Amino acid sequence: MKRILSITMLLGAALGAQAAMTPEQIDAKVADLISKMTVEEKCGQLVQRSGVGLTDYMVNDIKGGAVGSLLNEVDPETVNALQKIAVEQTRLGIPIVFARDVIHGFKTIFPIPLGQAATWNLDLVEQGARVAADEASSTGVRWTFSPMVDVSRDARWGRIAESAGEDPYLSGLMGVAMVKGYQGDDLTKPNTMAACVKHFVGYGASEGGLDYNTTWIPEVQLRDVYLPPFKACSDAGAATFMCSFNDICGVPSSGNSWLLRDVLRGEWGFDGLVVSDWGSIQQMIPHGFSQDITEAAYQGAMAGVDMDMENGAYNEPLIELVKAGKVPMATLDEMVANVLRLKYRLGLFENPYVDLKTANRFYTPENLQAARETAVESMVLLKNDGVLPLAPGKKIALIGPMANAQHDQNGTWCFDLDKTHSVTALTALQDRYGKDNVIYAPGLTYSRQRDTKGFDDALAAARQADVIIFVGGEEAVLSGEAHCRTDISLPGAQSQLLAALKETGKPVVTVIMTGRPMTIAQDVDNSNAVVYAFHLGTMAGPAVADVLSGDKNFSGHLPVCLPKSVGQMPLYYAHKNTGRPASGIVLIDDIPQEAGQTSTGCTAFYLDAGAGPLYPFGFGLSYTTFDYGTPSLSATEIGKDGEIEVTCRVTNTGKVAGKEVPQLYVRDLVGSLVRPVRELKGFEKIELAPGESKDVKFTLKADDLAYHNLKGERVVEPGDFQLWVSPDAASGDPVPFTVK
């Protein structure tokens, strides 16, 4: 990682980055510029348009000062031509900021964000964002709409793929790592991008896992679950925020002044730019919150949305509102200041153009290696009866729709993907084991295929082989925005094919490449080993070969629960205990006929799924084993302003080196509000040689135990607590301590 970061930092210096101005200097320049602007010029800075090429309408709009930011142009020569118009052919010469959705890589594609979260490796996540920023900025893109830190607890929701999963603490740290990677230590360097933290807020709580749907989130839950990752990113210096599509308790985020003005700017002191989501201001009309586009523009501006992404609200409607005195000039000036401040922070006034000599910096060996390392650490080993790792000389039957899926292995939000650079499992396994030892018969050519005509060839290949590797999952298009599912099992005839392969008697290794948690219980039963691989990106194939061969060890841990059934949604480890927690579970097939109504007990479980997930949050196996000692505490009592040190000895008890993720969880046993059964408060990724031990230390502060009460106060309440240091959210023995 240090090598890659040093290369990009040197490149930033070589590209002629200017020294950053002080905040006071920027504010003075912004104020001076605003004093010279007309209402039309001010409103023009608040408009973000989407367009590609030197079209007449775009050229004319830029000349007329009606575009502050431009989406989706990624040709550096065109970027420079458009920028030249803004800088040299307008009255005030204000540069445009070019933006693009760069979610998990620009050209070199990394695992989807949910997969990056599965690494539990903040350095790798920061490195991936740094690579993305360097590649994208080489085309002129200086603003990306990432990270997404929506806490996501419903696998039906397609956008869970873009998230860091179900936990606020993990989501916040992953978001901060991405912010640091995109922005670096100096945004004026031309190989950086402004991060945009999204979607503010509660979008991941959309009812029924349905995109754009309503949410009803009490303020205490909003503050304890959904806001903390955003607060962490704001504190880390994120340059911009994006408001969400959803309404919260009836108020769309694009018109929610409490969120944008009171919380984001008032409580947190955020002084960056807030942009709408695509069309989200206009969409307050179908929400039933705005009468027409003029009212929507008024509500967005007064709520604190600075820039209008493809809404048509901040052109004529906002100009008319300001001239009529309905939107105060002071409000307009504040919005414009936030836009101009970003442009100064990016160094665009001093260095507006792309250096064509260093443009299009893609697919460097260092970038590809970084993507490969991240893909390796993102894969989670769920099951292994000893079939893995695969020894050399094995005859392999490679089967399944994702085994040679150059496009789909990359996952959602890959607008700049060139699939010819994608290395698939087929190519990598043939390179590793030899073409003569890999019999490729996909059985299904794409994930949704129901036609079983390819089964015969797949089964024939399986009978010739020593081991079957089935690579299945979801195509890229089945997750992401507006791609929600009520059936989250393997699509098409994949499970049917897996069952048939199991019947051959040959060992089956199943690799699932997907954009979400899936219901795979039957597929696990039909497999000797199961690898969960959230869409892996450009270097998916080499990474898969690395871990299946044992050249690299598994170290991924789940950032979400894997459900037994879609009926468990939403599902998350940090649930409340209920007054009747699950016990004495009796499953549906074990109930006698004409059993009494209360014979199965009266506790919180499903008759057909029991209680809990198929695999818990934080779970992940390895080619070695780890032993956790009993955690020791520096004190068993902690004051309300104090802290304790928690130490746990972790030992590699296996025969190979491996990486492990000890996780610190706590529980508040009694509170003025019911508290979750566990909450993640710390983790560390460590590497141990065979037989090696390490004392992992966590500092637990009393403030880490705080939560919001019904008065909206953030409090640390005295009482009895428990903590665990464990490899997942469902194991380990609790250690008691007390807050006095």
C-alpha cells in the first residue's frame, strides 16, 4: 500500500498542484466574487447538468453562466474544451467542477463497497479510493458521489451493494477511509476528488427493501443508528454531502431543513456543499410535499440544498423566487458560497485544466495489484470440509454462470468499465492449474437462465473431474439502484444445477459472486466448501485462484448477516432482546399433528427458520484456526468520563499463517430505553504465524456506551454491562463490567 500511495502523491506534486489557501483566504475570495454576480449568475452556479460532448446546448448554457457543475463527461480533451469556455468566455471566468459516479473504481474496478467492507481492512479501502481518484481525475473528474454510508439491514434493497453493511460503527470507519482516499491530504492536488457522503439520511431503511420508499425513523434511532456514519465522515473533512430520495416521517430529505440546517450545519459545523440526488428536488412533487416545481425549488433552497442535480428547479424557478423576494438574497448567497468554496478548495481557479500529458492513467500494475489484494481479502469462507485448498494436479470441472463473466463479475455502478480488462475465474484457474486440467462447461450461460439444456455437458465435465468449482451468484444488473428483489435466492436454475452436481459424488466448491446477502441454505448443504464473494471487480479471477489454491489465506468477515429466509428481513445482529427472547425452538417439521397451541413455546422465533441468521455478522473462516482467550479488563468499574483497557490474547492454533479480525462488542443490560443485544465498538485486523499469539488491546471509553434518550439527550447511564472479544457477533463468552 505504501508504494502505491507514494506513487500517487509524487504524481500529484509533479502535476503542479498549488498550495492550498487558508479558509480565511478562500472565504474572502468567495465573498468578493459573489459581490460581482448577478442573480442569474448566482443561480447558474447552483445547477448541475448531465451531458457528453461539445453539444450546442451545453456550449450555449456554459457561455450563459447556467452551469456550475457537469456530470458524466470523461474525455479529457472535451473536459478542457468545455472548461475553456467557462474560464475564458464568461464574464467572471468561474470554472466548472466535473463529476462522475465513481463508486468502487474508475477503470480498475475494485470489489463493490459491501465487499470492501468485508475486508475489515481500512488501509485497503483507503487505497482503493486513492486509486479511483487518481484514475478518474486523470480525465478531469474532480468530484465523485461516494462513499455511501447508509446503514443497510434489508438484503432485498438493491443498493445494499453500495453500502458497508448493517453496522453504524463499521460503516462510519469505511466511509472515513474512502473520504481520505479520494481527497488525500490536499484537495488542490489535481489527482484528488471531492468525496460526496450519501444519502443523507435513512435511505437504507426504505420500507420493504424497496428503493425510494418511505421511512419512519424515530429521532432516537436516527441519531443512534443512521446518523453516526455521516457524522464520522463530516468530522473527517468530507467536502460534500448528498441528500437522499426518501422521506423521513413524511418529510423528504431534499426539503428537510432540520436535517440539513439544524443537524448537518448547526450541530456538526459542516461548511461544505450539499447537492440533491438526481431529480430529488423535483420528486418532492410526486411525494406529495410540493405543489409544483417552483414550490419544490423554494423548499429545497430554504432547507439547505445548495446544488440542483438534474431537477430544473434552480434555473428559472429559483431566479423568479429570488427576484420576487420569496427566497432571501442572503440564502442564495450562502448557497453560492458553498459551491464556490468547493471550487477554490479543489484548486480549480488556479489549475482548471487536465494535463493531457498525464491523462488517462489506467490499469497500472500497481493499481491492478491493489484491486487483486482487496478482492482476496474481501472473500469470506463460509464452509470448508477439507476440500480446500486445491492441490496442484487436480482435474477441475469449472461450472456456473459467473465463471467467465467479464462484465458481471464487476458488479453495479461501473459506468466506465472496459470488460476486456476483466480477468475471470476461467482464465486465472487455467493459468494456475493448466488448461488441460480445467474443463469448462458453464451449464448456465447467465445467472437468471432457467433453461437446463446445458446441464448434460456440465454433469459430464463433473464426472471427469476430481473436484467441481461452481461459480454462481447474481449478474451485475440484479443489484444496485432500483434493483430490488423479493426472492434473494440464487436466480434461475442455479440451485437446481448445484443439486445435480452434488449427486455426482464429486466434491463441490461453490463460489458465490453477488451484490447482496442471499438465501443460500440449500446451496450450502449441496457444497463441500462455500466462498462468499461480493462482486470482486477487474481482478476477480486471479483473486479467486489465489485463495482456492491456498497461495493466499481467507481473511474476509461478513459485514452483514446472511439470512436463512427472505422472510427474516430486515435482519441485523444489533436487535433488541424482546420480552420473550428465543428459547426452546421447535421447527415446523418437528411439530406433532394436533399439537396444542402453546406446545411450541411462546418465544421470538420463526417456526420455519428458528432464530438468527444462517451466518452471523462478522463471521469468516480461514485455512487456519484461532483461539481467543478470556478478555481481561484494566478495571471492572468505569466512571462516566473514564475508560478501561480490554486485552484479549488471540493465538493461531493451525499450521499456516492467517489474518483474523477480533471484534469488540458491548451490551448495556438495563437502560432507560431498551438497548441492543450487542453493539460493535472496535476491531483490529491482525496477522499471525502458526503458533503465534498476540495480545489485542482495545480502549473502551464510557462515551462509547452513550446513546440518545427520549429527550434527545446523549447520555451514559450507570449500570451493568457486558463485553465480548470474538470473531463474530454470535460467539464468545461475555465479561461483565459496571459503569458508576
